[in-house]
Amino acid sequence: MSAVKAKNNYTGQSGCSRMNCAQAVLSAFKEDFDIDESMVDTFKGYGGGRAPGGLCGAYYAVRYILDEKDPSRLEELEKHFLEHAGALECRNIKGLKKLSCVGCVEKSSEFLEKLG
């Protein structure tokens, strides 16, 4: 269900406030992974290819959560995301046109949801 919430956060649907990709994912899973609301605010600067290393913000948010909660799954996340998006960096993902921004939010959130 949090994957749906992440998508709604990103699109601003179903009464959710519109957020960037990184915030949308982090906010949707904050209860599941005990993430403070202030961290969601911190991720305000990580949308649109502005996450460290130019990474996709949605991917970066999941990586952040896993780094804190289950680092052993980081390699699995990377493989999952590359399989669907074709790249990890926002600019490259957009260039490949394999996955839209909302698709990145969905695929990264689905990975986290499977862990829950």
C-alpha cells in the first residue's frame, strides 16, 4: 500500500501534497521504517536529478532507507532498479526513456514494499 501512497505523494492525488520523487518515497514509508518528518524535508533538494551523484531521487530515497535499516539489500536494490530503469542517474534514465519519473517512484517503492 505504501507504493500507492508514494505515487500519490508524487502526483498530488488522493488528497496528498505534491512532493518530489525522493520525498514521495521517503514520506510514504516513514512509518514503516521509523523515518523522522524532518528527513522528508531534507530530501526536498533531492528531486529532479539533484540527489548526490545525480542519482534518481526515488532510488536514492530507497537506498537511504536500506543503508539505515538493511544494508545487505543494497546490491539487490541496484539490480532491481537497473533492470527497470536502465540507469541509476536521473539524466540517464530520462535519456533512455525506459521509465518515467512516476515509474521510478513506483518501482523503487515496490522494492521497499516487498521487504515490509
